[in-house]
Amino acid sequence: MMIVKQNIFVLSLALFSLVSSGQEIQADSELKNNLLVNFVNPALEYEWVTSKSTILSGALGIGYNGAYEELTISEDGFNYIIQPFFDVQFKLMYNRQKRERKNRIVYKNSGNFVSFRGIARGWSLADNIVKSDDFDFAIGPTWGIQRSYGKFRFLVDIGPQYYFDSLGNEGFFPFMIQVNLGLNLSK
């Protein structure tokens, strides 16, 4: 499992260094702090601008999750857990200047990104499995897109994740996918 952790770390560094050597964002396409409400996994999210091309986002909500094999005892068939979560993502936006030159959307932090994402999940509110621990965590790099159309916001990202709980159980999942639909609440 140590090799998996090292591979995730190396992949994250490679993605950030590859993209960070890209273009600067022009002043008229600046990133802005943004408050959002997400509907797919209901959450309140805030995006903090940390530089001309980076955003730190944090979301707190209650959502649906599947079962991690190493962290749960599950029955065959459809497995689910509804539980609170805290999701933190450091995003490096990399194509906004190019999008602007082509007259594409850059409104409300629209663009493509690479990120490092961390998720903490809490106790179960409803489920059909037994978890080994009340709390579990997942981390990993992602690649994604986010677009804002007026007040409407769409985000999708994908990447591998390493997950673990406080009892020492751990595992690796090669393709974590996040899909968010929501509303921009900031002006």
C-alpha cells in the first residue's frame, strides 16, 4: 500500500508541475471567491482564491456514498451509505486564458483544473452495510471541469483515490468520479 501512496503523491506533483508551467490569467478573467449550494450530494461550498490560478474549495454536506470493500461488511447487491461529509479540494485552473481568447465561458471560475482532493466522511445516517469505523477518509489527485451558466453551476472530476479509516484499514480505488450540479450564490 505504501507504493500506492507514493504513486498518488508523484502523480499529483507531476500534474501540478506540468500545468503550472502554463499560461497566466488576464485581469479581466480573474478568479473570484464564490459561495455555492450543490444538489447531487447536498452541500454548501465555498471557493477561496489563493492565487491568480488556484482555488481552495471546502464543502460541508450530507450525501450518498458507496461502500469501500476494505472499510465495510456488505451484502451482495446495491450498497449505500448516507452520511455527512467534508470535502476539501485545491484546484489549479489551467486553461482560462485560452477559453477567454476563444470567447468561451470564464464566468464564476469556469475552466479546466487539476486538483488534490481530500474527503472526510462521518457516521452513517442510513445504510445497508456495516462500517468498520464511524469515520473514513479519502485523498487523491483529480482532473476536472467546472462551468457556470448564470446562476447554474456544473462540475465533474475524476481521479484515483486512496482511502482509509482510523483503525488502519485502507484501500485504493482507481477512478473516483464526482459530479456536482448547483447554484452560484455569490454576486
